[in-house]
Amino acid sequence: MKGRAAHWLDALQTRLWPLPALAVALAVVLGVVLTALDSAVDGKLPGSVSVFLFSGGPEAARSVLQAVSGSLITVTSLTFSLTVVTLQLASSQFSPRLLRTFTSDRFVHGTLALFLASFAFALTVLRSVRDESNGNTAFVPELSVTLAFALVIASVVALVLFLAHLTREIRVETMMRNVNAETLETIDRVFPTDRPTPGPGPVPGSGAFLIESRSSGFLTSLDQCALLKAAEDSGAMVRIDRQPGSSLVEGVPFATAWPAEPGAIFGTETRGKLAKAVNAAVATGYERTNVQDVGYGFRQLVDVATRALSPGINDPTTAVHVIGHLSALLCRLVGRNPGPEHLIDEDGRIRVVLSLPGLNDLLDMAMNQPRQYGAADAAVAGRLLGLLHELAWCDRKGQYRTEIQDHLGRMRNAIGAADHSDPERKNLLDTADSIETRQR
């Protein structure tokens, strides 16, 4: 999927209003159509069907529909309030960056959509109920009132399921599982299993110039097809110097371009067109997303770990669980050849170089803050060493031996400086030695 289209799809999926708004519109249309059908078949339905339909008069139908609409708007308010409280708890207790996980919850979207659609349907049907007055013929939309009753039953069931779902989703283990699953999807999308090993990219030649960003915000996605076309149309080579998730500032360079043909020089007009096309292929937003940003999931998990290790919360067990998820993500990346990506034209020539995180970048993110804040806790330090052991085990080709050895050295220094008992320190250092021995 193109980067900008993926950006807009992600924006819709992480907002609470699109599905409920669509459901309300469809409910109004259904209410109009179904009451028209009721009018067409009034008194013509066989008894075997009518026995299952609403059989009251206009006053009874009006009372039912008023009760349905009044109760459902109350339940909707309750549901929305519970959702807001959950968002506030997740933000204050775990990490503000976990809010996207809740706002993209399809079960919450579906529940709100059902409640609001039932409310809108009941109000739409209510306007068509008539009694015998002023020469009007009494009319009760039996099919519509029956459907409104069925929607109420469905809403009651949905409310019970929503409460059960909310109590499960608010657990930190469930949050970490959801972040882990989203990040694995991003890894599989950005670094597929058949990805070739990224070689050295082309070096900017003469006539190179910088492309400035025309908007500020986080770089959320890149439209690779548009970038490749822009480079080909201009006879240029383009290098995006910022990774997805980086902060762009209007007027500050984020890419480099130069003529593909040695010795060529671009004029002012060509430079302007290329800069405009490159900026058009870049989507920015006010927050990071999982569309192409592999590091965002790591950032979310590390935030939970550092918050858990803070003196105000002091929950090292949660930090240990987070490190387990980080280890699983890093081990998935081994063999995927993470790093820069080259976009090649039909002639096999590199036209665009995308800056993507390497495993060393993500390993630094996973290790640095948990080590800084948790090295004094034997359980956290031991789990960090376990992460390095698991990564070394998965790195059967030894591609990342240097990075693992570097972090082993940092762990030794942190363990030596921390206030551990002698048996704890010896056990941790022995674990580090065993990992180093395996790496040789």
C-alpha cells in the first residue's frame, strides 16, 4: 500500500468517530427505508410472520421507541466515560504513547457504533408512528419497532461484553501483547523475510543539494512509488536522511539529491520540482504511528519499562516482562537484514535510498534506558543479560557479534557500579561471561 494511503487509513483506524458516524448515517437510512417497507406491507403479512412482530398500538410503539432511545443514549454516555477513564489510566500509569492502542480498538469502535446506530434508528422510526387524529390513519411500523427491540437486546449483550473486554484490555500484560503484535506486523511489512542484505548506498556526487521539509511533525510514512517516480522523472538520485518516526522541522533539510549522470548540474527549476515531489511523497503527523515506524513499538515498550522502574511506581516485574517482549522483537529482526533500503528503477539502477533503522539502533533503544534505570535490580539486570543471550542464540551467523559484545561490556560496568550483594553480582557477571563465551 502506498505510504500516504496507509497514513490516512491508519488515521481513520485510530480515531473513535469514523465507524460510529457511519453507523448513525446507515441507521437513519435504514429507518427511512424500513418504515417505507412497513407502510407497503401493512396488514398484508401472513399470520405466521406477524406473530413474531410487535403487535401493540401507536401509543405502545411510541413508548417502546422512546424508552429505547432514552436508555441507549445513557448507555452510550456510560461507555464513552469508561473509555475516557481507561485512556487516562493508561496515559498516567503506563505511557501516553499507549493511547493509540486503545483508540484503535475495533471492539470499542463497534460497541459505540451499535449503541449510536440503535439510538438513531429508534428516533428515525419514532417520527413515522401515527395515531388516529386529524383524519390520519393509525400506523405502527411493526417491522421497524421489532428491529428496534432486537437492537436493544444486542446492545445489552454488547455492553456486558464491552465491560469484560475493558477489564481485560486495561491489564498491562494485554497492553504489552497488543504493542508486541502491532510491532511484529510492522516488522513483517517493512522488513519482509526475503529482504536482501542492504549494501553500501551511492555517495552524493557533484551537484548534490539538500531538500528542505515543507512541514513540521513526525515522519510517519514514505510513498516509495512516488519517490522512485520523482527521481526517475528528474534524472536524479535521492537519499532520505531521516528515518520514519524522526521529527521533521519546516525549512530544515531531511533529504539529499544529486544528478544521476556524473558531471550534470540541476537548474533551479528542476531542483524546485524535485523538492516538491519528494515532499509530496512524505507524510507527516503530530504523533508517531506503526505504519512504517518499526522503532515506535520499541519506544512504547521501553516507556512502559522506564515508568515501571520509576521510584513512584517501583514495579520491576513489569519491566522484566517488557524486556521479554523486546527480546522477541529483536530476535524476529535477526535474519531480516534491517537497515537502509534501496529503490531500483527498471534498469537495475539505485534511484532512492531510504534510511531505516538497523538492529544496532533498535538494540540501543531496547537496552539503554532499562539498563540505566534498572541495573541496580538483580531481576531486571538478569533479564537484560537474558535478552543478549537470546539475541546471540538467534544470531547464528554472528552478524551482530560486535553490537552484543558492546552491550555486554556496558552491562558489566553497570552491574559493577550498582549496589548488588556479592552473590548477586557474581551470578550476573558469570551470566555475562557465558554469553561472551558463546559469542566466540
